[in-house]
Amino acid sequence: MSPSHPPTTVLVVDDSPETLQVLVEGIQEEGYQVEVAASGKEAIQKAKDHSFDIVLTDLVMPGMDGLDVLAHFTQAHPETIVIMLTGYATVETAVEAMKRGAFDYLTKPAKLDEILLVLERAKEFISLRSENVLLKSQLQERYRFDKIIGQSPAMQAIYRVIERVARTDTTVLITGESGTGKELIANAVHYNSQRRERPLVPINCGAIPEELLESELFGHEKGAFTGALKDRKGRFELAHQGTVFLDEIGDMSPKLQVKLLRFLQERTFERVGGSRTIEVDVRIIAATNKDLEKEVETGNFREDLYFRLNVIPIHVPPLREREGDIPLLVHYFLRQHCLKKGLPAKKIAKEALDYLERYEWPGNVRELENMIERMVILSESDTIGVSDLPPRIRKRIPSPAPDRIEIGEEGIDLKQILEDLENKLILEALRKTGGVKNQAAKLLGLNRTTLIEKLKKKKLEVPA
């Protein structure tokens, strides 16, 4: 059953009691909620205590006339629609009323059907306007960077960078492991920028074969290759005055890296098979899960392109380094997926949450969300417990303290437990020393070179 909507409210303003009576009776029969005012002054007084969707006002009245009423509502209540009604119509007054913001203009003696028709059009306009406002607010809400889930220091630092960089057209390079939410960061930058009314055009450089990627980016002319039956615009043209999001830029071939570099330098390109130079205005946001500095060292990525892309770097930390964010994400995904699937709200037991906080999450936020979605569907209880967790997570101990380790019936993965514990201790030592490896090594009783070798082998990021 759909929710009922409140009736449309109409304020009828006329100094004739007979006219008021006829209008009120006819309008109320159509389901409108009607109030009356015998003068412009009374109408303004009533608007102080009540909000009205529509004002139907006579033009010629003693004291404050209809144009004065229109002027007041246009300024003080701009969301209210004003319709003029008068028996002294002239072209000049009609034009003047419309110029000042009247929705429509009717002349007496107006038939009730005519008035109801105009009221219906006004009602439809209000509905469309409300829907448009809702859609815009939902769009803005979806991509507001302060709605990205996370309160850890690492995420707070990202919010601050997004806030600053969104105001500019500077190229942004987003790095981080797969599943950390790099595309969400790109969305946040675009939809908080001055380009937000223009398109954000994404393309996954690692998912499209090299021979097709060039055409996807730059477009092609008819006959450029087999199957090119007509001219086709590429992503850069489609994103004119907007943003292009180049995901997995580290997988782009050397040949296309050269063409992209030229575009970044000159902001022009030619379609595949074409000779006409095309100029577009786009912002570039790139993302990768690769270490581009290492890719440059091995010759897989052009150094000059790397410097062109890495103007503003944003590193999205893996979930295992976002201390305190897992409970927030778990509760958020629980609410979202229960709502999407029309299921009653579900909770998670503290013991189960402890296990989730100790897990390393190699698939990051994406892995966490997928797991929560599965548990929402498969759990028969309104509270998700330890038994609902996947076996790979149940085998993890909920605390690294040795005196609390218990071996359950399913056993434990001792090698992984020791690996996890070592990783946590290394990261904790680095956090305490502000990332100074020499001091961290002393806290851990290691040589500095040994610690550096472990960091490289484990691919652990030094906390910022």
C-alpha cells in the first residue's frame, strides 16, 4: 500500500464573500484543503502561521491589491504558486503579473472548470518540482564525500584532500588495493566539483583489449577498421566539460600511454582513422591498484605520464589499516541490504563483530560488503552470530593475546595467526614512532634492515 500524500493547500483571497463561497465549495469538492482571506493584508497574516501550496487571489481589492500579494509571496514564500483572478483584465496587467512571477492569470467571470484546470496544472508543477528536488538531493547525498563511511584518521585525511581538490580542475591519481573504494572517491571528487552538472564518464583500462581501448577513449571514423560502420565518439568527447575516470590506469599499454600523455599535454586528439584534431575540456581522474613508481622502474609505465597523472595523489588505505571503521561499515551494510531486499532489520552479535575486526580483509570493503549481503540473505535469525560467519573468518581468533587463544572444534590456522600477529605488531610499532623505521625496529627488537625486508615482503604500507 503506497503512502498517502497530504492534500494540496489553497489560500483563496477575494474581498467578495459571494465569490469566496463559490470558489471554496467548488475547490474543496476536488480534494483541496482551502483557507480564505477577505483582503491582501489578511492573506499575508495567515501565511505567517500556515504554509500554502497555492494562492488564488483577486487582483483589484481595497488597500493591498493582488500584485502586492504576489510580490509578498514571491519574496517571503517563493515556493508558493500564485494565480491571479480578476474581472478587470487588461493585457498590460496580465503581462505585469506574469513578469512578477504569477503562475497563471484568469479573468472573471471564470468558469469553475477553468479554475480547477489551472489548479490541477499548478498541482502537477508542484509534484514535478518536489520530485526534481528529491532526485537532486539524493544525487548529492550519494556522492557527498562526508558520507563515505569511515571515521579513522586515514579516512579523515582523505576527506580533507577531497574537499580541497574538488574545487579545482587538477588531475587526481587515486591509488589503493582492489576493493578499497577508489571509484567512490572519484565520484566524490567529481560530484563536489564545478563540473558536477556535466557527465562523469568511467572506463576500466584493464577490462578492454588494447585494440578496442583506443577507440573507446578517442572514438573512430567510419571505415577505420573492420566493423567501424559509422563515426563514433569516444569517452573524451562524451565527457566534454565533465570528468573522465580512467580506472586501472596501470594496465594501459605503452602505445596508449603515449597517446594519453599527448592528450594531457595538449588537450587535443584525433579519432582512430581520422585526421581532424578535436579539442575537449575534461578533467582526468585516474586510479590504479599497482605501485606506479615500481612500474616506472621496470619500464612498464612511462615516467612522464606518471608525473602528469600524479599531480594530486590520494591513497586509499586497505581496510585492515582503517582502525575503528569496520563496525561502522558492518552496521551500514546491514541496514542497506536489509532495506534493499525488503527484510526486517538485522543486528550482529558482538562476538561475531570481534571476529570481523580481527580478519585481515584481503578483498577490503568490497569483500566485507559481499559477505554482509550473503549473511543478510542466509541468516535465519534477526541477529547474525559467529556461526553465520564464513569458515575462513571463524578460524581467526578474536584476540591476538596469547593467553586468550582457544582452539575450537574446527581448529585454527596457526601459520596465518602468527603472520597476522606479526603484521599487527609491526604496524603498531610504526604508528607509535610516526613511521620512523629505525625507532620501530628498536621497539620490535629487530635490525632496521630486517624490518625493511619484512615490510617489502609483506607489502605493508607505513602508516601516514
